Amino acid sequence: MILLTGATGFLGKRVAKKLEARGLEFYPTSLSMGMDLRDFSAVQMLFKEVKPEKVINCAAYVGGIQFGYKHPAELFRNNLLMTINLLEACRELSVQRLVNPISNCAYPARATFFKEDEFWEGELHESVMVYGHARKTSWVGAWAYEKQYGLDSLNLILSNMYGPEDHFEEERSHALGALVMKIVKAKRENLPEVIVWGSGKPVREWLYVDDGAEAMVRGLDAPHSEQPVNIGVGKGISIIDMAKLIQEDVGYTGELKLDPSKPDGAPYKTVDGSKGAELLGWSPEKNFRDGIRETVEWYLEHC
């Protein structure tokens, strides 16, 4: 039996579909389904009831840059409690494999082309310091539980994900989802301009949510890796160029206006995914241009 946490979230829903398509037996759970992973007694009861052999963790408390600046203590507390409780429950029930995602914001601020051997070489950017360290700590915990108890964890470093059913809120969204929301609103309301946060220059690599889900499911049976492993293709796009692609797909003819008073975040984030490709026998497949188009189409139909 596979236990899937965060099963009703953006990534979790896609992982569930991947598991179903493979005919794998799994037990979905999430906060909206009544399971609070911050409550250790509830987590213990869940594990004793389900008796999972493997666990895919898609549960997280996360948002965009603005959310991170407003809720740093909540980001710290909620994510660390979930991590600690999951690791201890996996130990108690002798889980065979825990697949855990780590955001690429856990890399040092000065890094540009993220390689696993640079994971500890420098400070994190202030805009993601708390969440990045919380995800980094999830690997530290996995390492500790492996050393002392032999718990097998596979920690996959994922770029910011996007796609249909993403968060489309100005505060909780990452840049891509927030821009889709704002540009569609401007088109519908015939607004003359859309404000794009920051200088527009930061470059980001984006991971289509189905590719992120595929990586997580493949992680169930992949070879063990003590160190975290990148999932990515090493290609990024600037925020302003991404906004122009969204503008084109939405059919918005107004102005994209930069607001340099707003934070940029780290200047450059792309990922060396060679080790992940070797470990999983696979690399992310979705073309970014197609992914943007599908995301916009879904938003126009459902929001």
C-alpha cells in the first residue's frame, strides 16, 4: 500500500492520477480530507490504520514571494512539524521508501545552474530563506533517520511547478500563476495595463505539474540516493518574456508595466537534471510553450 499525503493539492492530485493509471493501490489523505500532519497522534493513527509500505509526500505549506514575506513563522512551523511527524511515523511503521519533494529555492542565492554538489555552498535568498531552509531541513531529517534507523528516503528537488489547477491567487501563487490570473482579469475587464512585479529580468526554470508527478511516482522504485536529486532540463525564461507568452495566449493587447519597487527574488534559477535523468531513466517532457498554452486554456474555462 502507498500512502499519498497532500492528495488534494496541486501536485498531489496529479500524483493520484499517475498512481491510478498504473493500477497501484494507494491511500490518499490531506488536510482537506481531515488529516492534519502537524498532529503527531493523528499521524500515528493514520499509519497504524493504513500500514503503508511506501509513502509519497506531497503535503506542504507554501506560497509565492509575497506570501513568504508575510508568513515566515507559519512557513517554518507548519512545514517542520509535518516533516518531523512523517519521518517518525515512517520509522515506527518500517516504511520501505519515502519519496519527498524539495523545492529548488533551497539552493544558495548565488547559484545559477543548480547542481547537487553546490546544495550547501552559500546562503539562501532572503525571499525564500524560511521555506527554502524548511525544505532543506526535510533532507537533513531524512539523512538523520537513514543513518540512525535505516529509513530509505528519496528526496527529489523540483523546480516551481505550473499547469492546470494551479493556485491562481496573487499572494499564494508563484509568478506564473499570478500572471495568468492578472492578465486574464485585465482582458476581461478591458484594463489598460498589467503590473508585473520587479524588473522582469529574473530567469526561472518551470516544471509542468504532470512531469513533477511522474518524477514522484518513478521515485517509488528508483535506486536509492542519499543525496537530493534534481529533476529538470536546464532551461529557463525571464519573467517578462513569460508574461509576454501568457499575454499572447490570453489575447490581451494592453501594456505590461514593470514595478521595480517589488522584489525580484533570486536572479537566476535553472537546474542540472542529469543525475535525476539517470536515476529515474526519464526527464521532464512537457514543452514549456505548450504547457503555458494548456494552463491558460484551463484557466479561461474554469476561472
